[in-house]
Amino acid sequence: MSADLVDAFWENFFSVDMEDDARIITFRPLPENALKLFTHLSRRAREITDAKMWTLNLRWSLRVNWDIGDARFDYPDEDIEDYFPLAEKDLFFTHERWKHGIARHFRDVMESY
């Protein structure tokens, strides 16, 4: 990912729908200095990217951009980011950790979409 897009990515301006042929979805206009996005990830990007990560990111971005809520208002970014790798290993949230606190909130957000 280009360094010009990183801030917009972290602010959920766009994501990728891997179930729709890796289509890039833009939720808000990108900053003027940002590069233009393609309509889909390139074949090479699809080969080296983690589809699970994009699926989780899309769910999160939908939640944030549809004004349903954003866990970032309740928890620090560092705490939230700790749960993405755990979710990638437990996509169905079967571990006991997902029943309490921030982990439960994270699970609720991810299961909504």
C-alpha cells in the first residue's frame, strides 16, 4: 500500500471486498494528496494479501461508515488492534475471550457484518 493511502486506510476511507473479486470500496472521498485507487486489487496483490484481514477490515469499515458505532470511541487504538490477529485465528469467535469486555465489543462489531 502506498504511504499516501495509509492514513486514509486507518481512518476507514476504503476497504476491499474479497468476496466481490477483490473490489476496492471507497466510503469517503480520499484526501486530495492521496493516489487514486484502482477499482480492484491487482492479481499480484491478491496473491500476497491476506483475504481474512480484508474481510475483517471490510466488516469494521462498514460498521464505522454506516454510523452504527465505532469501538475507537470507547477503546484506545492499540487495544483494538491487538484483537485483529486473534480474530484471524478464530474467525467464528469460539474462544472464551470473546465473551467479555473489549473482546466482546470487537466480536459484536465483526459479527454484525
